[in-house]
Amino acid sequence: MEWGRIKTIFIIIFAIVNVFLLSVYLKSQYKSDDIDSSLISDTVKVLAENNIKIDEKIIPKTIETVKIFTIENSYSDATTMLESIREIAKNNDVDWFNEHIAKATNDTNFSCDIKKSSTIIDDENQLEYVRDKLEDIGILTSGKYVTVKGEGWESYYLAYNDTVIFDSYIKIKEEKGKVVKIFGKNWLGNKITEGSITKTISPIEVLLDISSRYDGKKEIKIESITVGYYAGNRSQAVKVTASPVWEIKLSNGECRYYDMRNGNLLE
């Protein structure tokens, strides 16, 4: 057999082996560790002793791996964002971002008082009309947000792989079928660059932290535990790294965000 053919065979074999090893590596990166069921049951008991109720079913059963990513800002702050889109909005026949209607409430937030607007909105479905106009203007980008419906509000969260970034959103408020306000938080750009993979801590650690912070005087309930991301204050930054978090809602109205990598409570 000539040396050229032997060399080709060895190259093919090495390529197959490398693909196999890479697949094994990637599977190990995404592998989840199961949390012992007895540990979960014991955690429920510890919480109950401190007057905190939780349905065992909502406690995550595995220690996961999650993706980290960065978000690139298109605007330095909310004021700059409003100024940049004002003319685009006018060209789309809406005045919602004019100076007397839209205001930056701080570096990251803005509010548009639609009741002051002279733009005629289709009465049949005002919310859909406003949402479509926001897409036309470029405020909302199809495929880059997740819609959440609430009582009197429809929210559009910036998302990564359909997982929401809890503190980057647009909200449209309705009263009796009429759109009355558009509110934005941390809506400064949506270009996302993927980063590394990281492993999370056990959610049990976070639940025990909640117990240690609570005085136990009144009964409260942990109503939900939801995985998402948290960007933090994005103003004046070119890029920010989003933190993977558990959003934990309590029956007393509190909503807490815990970093899944280290258990830190984010403010």
C-alpha cells in the first residue's frame, strides 16, 4: 500500500477520534447532578420550622450548567435612547417619544404617557397596534424577546435562547382596553455575544439563605422559582455580562434574584 493512502487513512481515523472525544467533552459540560430527594425534603422541613412554606415540586432537582453571555449596548442611557428613536417614531406616524410624552425617569428607565398622545390608535386591538408600531420603530426586535401577559400589563422581556433577562424589558399598560403607558427598563440594546459554560451551585443553598434572612414572625410562602438572567445597571456601559439567576417570588410581594453561580443576592 502506498504511503499516501496510509497517510489519508490515519488522518480520517484521527478526525473520527477527535469528533468522538469532543462529543464526550461537551456532554460532560452539560451534565447535570441530581440533588438527593432526602435533602430536598429536609430543606422543606427547615423552611417550615422558620414559618416558610414551599411546595416541594417547585424546588429544582438538579445542579445545572448554564451559558454566560454579554449584551452590547446601543445607547449609553435612557435619555440617549429616546433622543435617537424620536425621529424614527415620527416617520412611523407616532408621537409617543416626543419630549412632552416620553421622559427618562433615570439612567436606565423611561416612561411614555400615551394619554397625552395625539396619535390615533386602532380601537379594536390597541395593544397589538402599539406592539407592532414598536417593532416598526425598532424598539422591539422580533425573535429577541419573550412576551409575558399580566393583569393590566403586557411585558416584553429581552431574552437569550427563550430565557428571559428579568431586568431588561418593555411594558405596555392598559386601562379598560386602552393603552395608557409604555414603560422601559434597561432597554439599551439587544446584541448578544455568547460566552462560556459554567456550573451552578445547589438551589438548596439559596433556600437556606432565605430562611436565615427571615425572622419567622409571620408565615410566608415561596410561590415560584424561575431560571433567567439579570443584567444589572446597563447605563454608561459598552457591554455587560448577564448573571444567571433564580428569580424567587414570595407571598409577601418580595421578588429576589440569586446568582446561580455563587448564591449571591443581587440588588
